[in-house]
Amino acid sequence: MKLLFTNSAKYLELLLFALVLAFLIAVSGCSAYKSNSGIEVAYDFEVIHSQDKVIEWPDSDFEERFSKYWGLRFEGETGEIYKMEAPYFRAVVPEGQHRNYVRGTSRNTLKSIEIFDKKKRTDHFFEISMRLHFITESGNHSTTDRRDRWVKVDDDWYHIIRNQVIFPQIS
């Protein structure tokens, strides 16, 4: 340590510069984080209905939660979307494990959700057939088809994650 400071003040300046740079990088990363709590978020994707037929949502809350969920999921807001998962799922799957289910989508940019059908299974259970249109982190356009499931519990709509090991009855 004595050699470092006796040779020249350059080393001290370099060390100080590196520390300041590390601090600025850490602070800029923190300031880039955006919180969605209590704020209406405008997403840069659209929800479209295929084949020129508009399929009605059971209520406006469901439509809003659906768009918010997928917007937050592609933004990588795992803490916020965890709160939107079905209560029984959250009861058995910890938040840290939930990140494993959803982490892949945040590497992509959602462009649109094309809805083919909304099926009412019960008054409190809906299934949406859809196609996600997105741009991968390498810049390629891609799509994936899904059957997205939602359940209404205590007047709020919650997303259902399928897991054949934990919940084999939900297929």
C-alpha cells in the first residue's frame, strides 16, 4: 500500500476516478428504474382482435388488468406482476421462484397482442387465445401463441400461470 502512494499521485487520482465512475454508474442505474405504483402507464403496444371481429371483455377492469399485466411483464416488473398472479399461486410459489416463470419476456419488446378468442369458462374464469408479436433482443420479429387464463377473485382479475407439476388440473 505504501508503494502505491509514494510513487505518484497518479495512482490516487486513478483510484478516485474509478470510485467516482462506479458511483455514477450505480446511481444512474437506480434513477433509470421506474415505479408503476399508482401511476397510469402508457404502453407501446396495441391489443388487436383478429379477423375483424371485436370480442367483448366481460368488464373494463379485466381489459385494463390484461393490458397492464402484459405491459409490465415485458418491462420486467416481476414484483408488480407477481401481485397480479392468482392468489393460490402466490400462496405456494414464492416471488423469487415466480421470476423464473416470467424472466424471458423482459428481454424482448412487445409490439402487439392479437386476440383470437375469449372464452367464458365460468363467471369467474376466462381463457384468452392470443398471439404475442414482439421483437427479440437480437432485433428479430417473432410471435408466440398462448392460451392465457384469468380468474376473478374478490372483484379483481388475476392471471393464472400454468405449471403442470404444481397445478396439474389446470391444463
